[in-house]
Amino acid sequence: MSSTVGRARTGRPEPVALRRRASGPVPGEVQVMPTDQPPEGAATSDARPRLSFAVPPARGKAPRHLADLDLAGRKAALAEVSLPAFRADQLSRHYFTRFTRDAAEMTDLPASVREQLAAELLPELITEVRTMRADGGRTLKHLWELHDGVRVESVLMRYKDRTTLCVSSQAGCGMACPFCATGQMGLTRNLTTAEIVEQVRHAARVCADGAPADGPARLSNVVFMGMGEPMINYRNVVAALHRLIDPSPEGFGLSARGITVSTVGLVPLIRKLAGEGMPVTLAVSLHAPDDELRDALIPVNSKWRVGELLDAAHDYFRATGRRVSIEYALIKDMNDHAWRAQMLADELNRRGRGWAHVNPIPLNPTPGSIWTCSEPSVQDLFVGTLRRAGITTTVRDTRGSDIDGACGQLAAEVLKQERIRS
Ligand code: SAH
């Protein structure tokens, strides 16, 4: 190991000459590349991740649902079956403020209409396959089956000051990031707006009913960090954002600042989202500040480079005033070197101060793979390097990792168990 790293590890300030050298690879330092082994879950040893932007067509359409439509659309849908428009407001209020789709609970509506209204606009879209609890009941992980048998996950996490739901926006994912369980499944299909919103409605209800530990809570945050790449399902995701943010009876009326859309970095769509007038938080899954490594870690980097991506993220901050989150899964000897932390800090600071914060995420590893989380001392050095450079840095807690909490892992595990059983 070189003296540069040795010195930095002691926490003593590095001499300027050495700090300058730390902006690139250090001779002799271990560098594991993502291409050193097939991706997570690959069936053959020569498998390589395959990036795909093509969205397979849905196998049969999901039934029409209130949350697919804006209020005018709901009124029009009821008019088609000769129901008065004001019933759309009533039904919407039940759905968005009492979080119910059960006609029996809508006692202020005449019994004769409630069943018909619910049948027209509130079909069952997501069915619970399995729920797992972790962290003393503060984390609930749901596996859902959709109308066509496709499965997706959502995770509800209760914290002291907030309750956050992590939603899926696609079944599977076409982005093929080799360290991500969902990335190896390929893309099955986009979720409809209502399939996304239903995950939120269910979580809001579960919180109100006090299912997570510590009694009733209010769902305050929604993060698009479950299965899928939200930008590939742009139209449905933006419509879902409207249902989340718009006040009742249009939507739930959640604060936009509590909502985060996480992306691998589809630059044109980041720019489009900036123009939607919804100041949601943007999270960029960067994972490497240099194109050489990021090309292998995030295949879409071959299309939009780190520099372009950070420019778009910075413009997003300027357009919305929302500080951007830079996601960085720390993978042992792959992307966790101190010089990469310095390079990341330099790239961020070059574009301005205080516009981004970094979220290092300890990798959720699979036994026996080269994808392993960093040593604690290496993680500390990485975080310290960023902080010393003036970058706000918060290590993400690893909620639910004992229930396959990381994206796609529960769905993959349940599928494996069912294959073994059959
Ligand atoms: N496609 C979007 C959102 C889904 S993934 C995106 O990539 O941003 C949400 C976050 O979890 C991403 O930052 C992703 O890189 C990260 N992630 C995926 N697999 C992981 C793992 N095994 N350990 C830690 N983080 C992981």
C-alpha cells in the first residue's frame, strides 16, 4: 500500500503534494473491476449485463383505476356509466384522505351507488403475496402480485421523524447494473400510474392503522428506489407524482420535498423533470466519479457520461431549488478509494457549493460474490474525505437488509424458493 493511503488513514492532514496525487489511481492500490465476475444472479460465468431501453408491451391491460386519471378524467369515466360528476369527488376523498378502496367503509354514500362506484374505479390492482417485518417492526416489506401475475416490492420504513415508503416503478429493470438484484432480471414491464399509487395508498393506510411498530404514523416520504428505472417509465411516474403531491380530491397532498425520484442518469429526462414544476428531490445513482469505472458499473454511462450527468443534476438544482442526492453504493476495492472521494468532491464543488449531498450506501452483498461492502475504516476515510472537502455526506442506514431489503432481492428470493418447492 502506498504512503498516500497510509497517511490518509491515520486521519492526519495530507501534505499538499500528496493530496494532488490523490486525484487519480494510486500505484499498487487494489482495483477490483465489475467485469471481474459475471453479474449478480447470472446463470453462466460469461454472462454480461445487457442494457435495454425497450419496454416490453404489457400482457393484457390492467383494469382502469381512479388513480390513473385526473379528477376531470374520473368525472368523465363516471359520466360514461351515468353517474353524476360529484361522485368522483366523494370517491376520490375516500381514496386519497381515508386511504380506502372498500365500498363498505364509504358510509356517507348511498349503499346502492358505493358498490357500483368502487367496481368502476377501484378494482384490486395489487395483491399481497408476502409481508416481512424487520427492525423490531419498524420496517415492513411487501411483495405484490399484479393483475397479470407480475411481482414487485415496496418497503415501508418508520423513523423517529418520518415514515418513508420505497416504491417500485417497473417490474424488473432494463438498466443491467451488475451489482443490483433487479438489474439481472431484465425488464418485464412498466407499472401503470395506479399500480404505483396503490403501493402508496396501501402504505398510508397501514401507517394510519398503526401496523408499523410505535403506533399510528403519517406517511411523509416516498422514494422511487424500489424495482425499476423511473425515468424509463416517465409518463406514468410523472402522473403518479401528481397524485402524490396534488391536494385532495386530486391526490394525497404529500409535500414534494418528501418525495425522491432516483435515476441511473437519463440526462434528457432529468432535464424534462426539472421543467414539470414539481420540486421533488432528484437522486442520482452515481457510484463512481470516473467514466472508466462507471461504464462497467452503470451500463447507461456509455450514453451519458459523468460530466453530462452532473451538469444536468446541477441544472436540476438550479431549476427547482432542491438539493440533489448523489447515491454511492460503497463496494470493497471497487469504488471506495479515497482518491475517488476526492475526485467526487472536486466534481461537485467545481459546479457550485451546497447544491448536492452525498449518500454513501454500504453495499447489500450476496455471500461469495466480489460485490462486498467496504471495510468500516475505508468507509470512514471515504466519508471523511468528502466532508473535509465541504460536501454534506450522510451514510444511508441499511434498513431491512435482513429481509432482503435491497431492491429486487425479496422478489428474487421468493421466486427461487417457489422454484425449489415446485
Ligand atoms: N433505477 C433507479 C432506482 C432504483 S435502485 C436508480 O438506479 O437510481 C435504488 C438505489 O439502490 C440505487 O442507487 C441503486 O444503485 C441502489 N442499489 C441497487 N442494488 C444495491 C445493492 N445491492 N446494495 C446497495 N445499493 C443498491
